[in-house]
Amino acid sequence: MTQSSMSFVRDKMLTQQKPPVSEVGAVRWVRENLFSSPLNGFLTLISLYVVYWIIASSLPWFLNGVWTANSLGECRQIIEANAGPGAEGACWAILRERWHQFLFGFYPMDAYWRPVLAFGLMLMALAPALYYGLRRVNMLMLGTVSVLTLLGMLGVGTDGFHLLLSVVVFAALFAVAALMPKKLLWLTLVYPLVGFYLLWGGSVWGPVGVAIGFGLLVVVWNKLQSRLGAVVAGGIAVAVALIWWLQVQPMVTTPLAHMMPIRLMSVDSDQFGGFLLSFVIGVTAVSASLPMGLLLALGRRSDMVFIKSVSVVFIEFIRGVPLITMLFTASLLLNYFLPPRSNFDLILRVIILVTFFAAAYIAEVIRGGLAALPKGQSEAADALGLDYWQAQRFIILPQALKISIPGIVSSFIGLFKDTTLVALVGLADPLQGITKMVRADINWKGVYWEPLLFVGVIFFIFCFGMSRYSMYLERKLKTDHR
Amino acid sequence: MNTPAIDRSKMTVSDEVAIQVTNMNKWYGQFHVLRDIDMTVNRGERIVICGPSGSGKSTLIRCINRLEEHQQGQIIVDGTELTSDLKNIDKVRSEVGMVFQHFNLFPHLTIMENLTLAPIWVRKTPKKEAEETAMYFLEKVKIPEQAQKYPGQLSGGQQQRVAIARSLCMKPRIMLFDEPTSALDPEMIKEVLDTMIELAEEGMTMLCVTHEMGFAQAVANRVIFMDQGQIVEQNEPKEFFNNPQSDRTKLFLSQILGH
């Protein structure tokens, strides 16, 4: 082809050739990511040195770790004997001796199986809600959790009767999961009462009475709703349930408790501690704050002035106050506002205020999701004749919640970690309360990193799990632009 | 537009009044957006509403199913007056279908779910029956094979046809179209207009806000021209296009037909 000619005809097609070595595989990756310019190369070298320095200074500490010893002094002796004088090492023996306090606080030792069982059942109750209708996932979850829970119960020591009972319950749940997976949601519904009974103990008839009250509420509402409308029927249903709980229930359950004394040893709230406490507060507050935040978000966007202003005042007030203030309110002030002689459990008070706190934040996250929806969506729902609640339930909330998932899960993770703040009102959280108490032991005085690492790792596992679940959910619900 | 094969046998206007608007006024804050609107629509009429942007034509038809609230005057749809009474509003909305410029399909639901949601929850139709109706209308708009897809997987023209089918599933007696082709590519405009023509051939009462003058000439029995929130001129399409009376109409027609 000459330089100036305009016409050109190719007479031989070129075959594919391999790219140069510097453009493929590991070499290319290193070139592009680590040494793409002199500055980047320099930074890479510095980073490598920092990584080396961290590993070099902490690895011996981990490697020299001692698992069997009765005190910090003994730990140090063993480490010196093994690694020479002046060597440092981790004293994991403290965890070996005190792990149960990190997990259960001061819960009675012979009843450790109850929190273990409650935790296992909680995971099982979460599965149908988190993986709704996915039969195989639910069966897998249930099977794995059953086995682990039973092993855990064996590990902490359980009497034969309750172990057998648990096996039977697990088998029944597994059968339900296999045959009618959607019915498993019932477990999710009754779990709060089961969990309460397992953890706090007492007579079984108390929780049963509460459950009957909720049953009455639902039945009355269902019967009246079509005739009287949702609001009036709801009011009557709540009234009926309240009459049952306050007036009738004690008259029924007290004799029943005498006739059929099915009960577990009662455990007081001040015996709760460690991760048991974190989970009780965290899980309850998380599950209660989502519906509450939802209603607040809808309320804030409502046209009705009263509902709107109540929501706005609630959200802004709660968000404007630090959580610690709220916790102090829970522990000190709330008692002044409650009727005299009503002895409100401290954990319950803390749960209520933590729930309010989380609900206010979640309401704002969801409001962001609601605001992101085009106006046409609610107009289309209106034009089709859907009423407000139908439009919210089928059209608006599914889309708004999907947008808000990352924000909601962030709030949940923050809330779960914030449960450690209850140390400030004298509850034994795993990070401060238990760690401080364990260090106060003359044998373990001076232990610093080990308990913190242990608690940190457990928190990380659960928070990371939540984060991964939210990513799974986002992928699963992605239907718009495929 | 060359659509010679329009079947006019069922395109008849009856004496029965479908929509009666009397002395209706509406304001957005201080802005008087609709002024003294008087309009009677008989059953079977196919009305095209046109006018410059901001003339209030969309607002007018959005008042008819009360997506917008009017402050003065009276709107009676199928014998039900629109007031702040929610029951009346819901009744009117379930009788009046609406198609939007931006389709407004529900992106998180499949096409089938988009079509059956309102019949199941508003009309209380059994699910199976609702799905059969939905398939019937999907075949009518010629996209039955898309039933299990999501709106995001369809082209604009297909989405708008689904939106029409979604309204039809409620078996409405009146259809409102709010610039149904304005967001579409030229190629897709035709498939949507064809669907609307078919609907007209079946005798549906239709109010269309549109700038498709070919459609107006072929299908409409009346054209309404609006400007500054008022009805400036209305007439049969032939008269309206060939012999416009007011200067404003002449100017508007010269601008949209002149290029």
C-alpha cells in the first residue's frame, strides 16, 4: 500500500496472535496494580514493609500462646520456659477458664443449656423469615443448627429429659420444614414467647397466657374487621386482649400453675450478662425496631397533620439525644414516670429505649427509600383503585425497603455493637462488664488483649454475617434492570 | 397516518353521560391552573385533548380519577360525584383506567403480577380467574410470551402495551390516556397507537391527551383544544383541523403540523 493511495484491498487475513507476556496473567496484574508508576512502586514497597512489621511483631505473641494454665503468672512462666526469657505470648488460658462468663454472664451454670437452646431456636426461627419459602435452604439451616445446638447442649451439660425433648422438637421442626416450609413462619411468630420462657424461666403458664391474649386479639380483629373497619375492630381487639392480660389471665393461670406445675427455675435479669445479654437486647431491639421504624417513616410522609407531627417529633427528639442519655433515662428516670410499684425490669427498659433509638434511625433510612421512588408508582397504584395500605404493602414498601437494605443493615450492625454501651448502666456486657470483672480476679490481673480479641472476633463474625446476608438479599431482590 | 382498515361499526356515541364536568376550577397554590371547565362526555366518545405545554390538559384528565383534587365545581363520573369521600374516589378509580406517559409499571413485579394485583385485591377476583383475564388481555396487546418477565426486560412500546392491558384487567368503562406515546421512539409509537385504535373499535369511552394528530383524525369523534387552563375550542376532527376558528388554535395547529 502506498502512502497516498485511497484504495486498498486486503489479500491475506491476519491470524490471532498471543498478547505480549507483560499483558497477561500475574505479571500484568502486578504491573497494573502494584508498580504502575514509580510512586506506586514506592508505596507498594512501604506497604509491604508495614505488613511485614505487623506480622513480625505480633506473630510470636500468637505462636507463644498458652491454653492451659491457672493464672497469668503461670502463663508467663510457661512462655519463658518455652520461648526463652523476655519472650511475650498470649495467655488464652483465661478464655479457657472464663469463656462461659463471656457467653452467659452470671447465668446459673446448671441451666446453661437454656440459653444454648434458646439461641439455636432463634436461628431456626430466623431461617423461615430470612429465607422465606426456600425449602432446601431452610432444611439445611435447621439440620445444621439442630446438630450444633444439641452438641452445645451436651457440651454445657443438660439433663436427659430436656435433651430428649429438644431432639423431639428439632425432629418435628425438621419434618415441618421438609413437608410444608411456609408453615415454619409460625415458629418465628411464637419464638419470642418460647425464648422468654427458656431464658427467664418461671411457670410455663405465664407465656401461654400471653400467647392466648395475642390469639384473642387476632381472632376478634378477624371477626370484626369486615363489619366495623380496621380501626374500630383493632381498638376492640386490643381492648379485649388487655382485659384478658390484666384481669382474666391471672385468675386462670394461677390455679393452672398449681394444678400442672410445669416450670423452669426462674432466672433474674441481673444474672444475665456477656453475649447472652447482647443478643437478648440486640435481637429484640432489631426485630421490634424495623416495624416501628416503618410506621414512623410512613407517618412522617402522611398527609394527616397529627400523625405527621407525632412522627416528626419522635424521630427528631430521639435522634437528637445520645444513646447513653437514653440508657441513663432507662435505668434512672423511667421509674419516676411509671405507675408506683410497677417494677419494670431493667433489661426490658433498656430494650425499649434501644428499640426507640434504632427505630428513629431506621425510619429515616426508610424515608430515604420512600423518597427515591418515582411519584408515578403511587399514582399508578391509586389509579388502579388500591387503597392506601394495599398500595404501601404491595407497591411502595417492597421497593422502598429494597433500596434501604444497606442502610437498614448498617443501623442493625450499629445497634448490635451499641449493646455494649449498657455497661454504663451497670449491666454486664461482654466488652466492658465481663472483661473488667474477669480482670479483677487476682489470678488474671494484667491480662489485656486476650478478652478484647475474643469479644471482637465474636462481634465480627455476627456483624460480617449480617453484612453478607444483606448483600445476598440485594442480589435476590434485584429484578428491575436485568 | 394510513390506517384505512378502522372498523367503525361499534364506534357509536350513546346518549348516556359518562363524565360530567361543571364549572370546575383548580389552583396550584396561587396559580389558577384550570379555569371554569365545562365538559360532558357521553359513553362511547373518543376525545383527544391537545394544547401547548402547561395548558392544563394533563391536570384535567388527572382530575377525572382524582389524582388531582379540584377546588371548585363538580365532576361526576358514571353517576358518582368526586368529593373528598374516599369511598367514592375508590369506586371511580376502579371504573376508570389510566395510562401514563412513563408507563408506571411496578418494576419489582412480573408482568403477570402487574396485571393481576388490582383485580385480586380490589375486585377480589380469584387468582386463577385473574390470571386468565390477564392472559386474555396480554394476547390482545400481542405480548403473551412476556408474562413471566419483569418490566425492565421489555422495550418501551411493550411496557406501554402492558400498562394498557393492566388497566383493562380491571374492566374499566372509561379509559384515560395521559400522553401515552410521548416517551416512546417513533417505531414504538405505532404499536401503542394500534392498540389504542383497537380499543376504540370496541366502543371504549376514551379521553386521550396526545399530540398524535393522525390518531385524532382517524379515531376521535371530538378534539378539544386547551390553552391557559381553559377550553378554547372543540369540534369534530375534520372541522377542527380544516377550519379552526380561534387564532390561538390556528397558531397551535400551524406549529405542530407545519414542520
